[in-house]
Amino acid sequence: MFLITELIEESLVLMRRRYNWDVDDVLYVKLLDACRDGKRSWDKMPVKCGKTSDIDLPSRLLLKNATRIDQVVYDFARDRLQRILNLQPPDFWEEVEQLRAKLSQLAVDCKMSENETTWITSKESLSPIDKRRCSIFRLNDLQV
């Protein structure tokens, strides 16, 4: 089983189905969008986002050579995942869209506090189950 970032929802639905998990088992909230927020999550250092084409050609060639094996593994995983996805029935794609909708709502309902130390709920009217979901995301990588 492969999880590919740009196909994360599809990957999660495949895992949910394969392991008979509940949809709540694959929910997540993005802690940080470095390109949007301008900093990395682990050290709060500034991040400059750009395109590969912004890098000069000699540096791009060095980078390509240094990451050649990584690219081969990534290409293999992405191609295999794409073949699996191409075989999925229509209800799979409906489930992917439902997951995306849940994730979007979760991102609205559960937000990181300004000092990025706790999760807050944006609505006092959230059900106890939804408040529980938000509280789960208070765990950081070191606590899990």
C-alpha cells in the first residue's frame, strides 16, 4: 500500500477499505501549509516556495542526480497506485468526494490557535463527537 501526497484522499480511502477502517480513522487536519504560511512546522524557519524552473540549470541537474533513486521509487509507487485507482468502482470515487467534504469541514471546525500550541473549535455548537475529533488533533507528532 502506497500513500502518495498528491493522491492522499484516494490513498486513504483505499486503506480504509482494505483494512475495514471507519472513515474517522483516516481523517486528518493539515497542520501547516508551508507555502501558504511561509514557515516550516518543525523549526519555524522561513520557507521560500517556488517552482523547479526557478532553480538554475546546474543546480537542477545536481538535484536530479542526487535524488535519482528517490524518483525511481516514487514513479514506481505512483504508477502502481494509479493502476489500482483505475480499477476502482464508481462508489469508490463517491467515497473520495465524501472524504474531501469531511476534511474540508473538519478544517473549518478545528483550527490551530494563534500560538500553534492547541487546537480550538470554531463553533460552540459542535456536537460532542465533533469536539472529540478536534481534540484528537491536539496530539503532536511527539505524543503519538
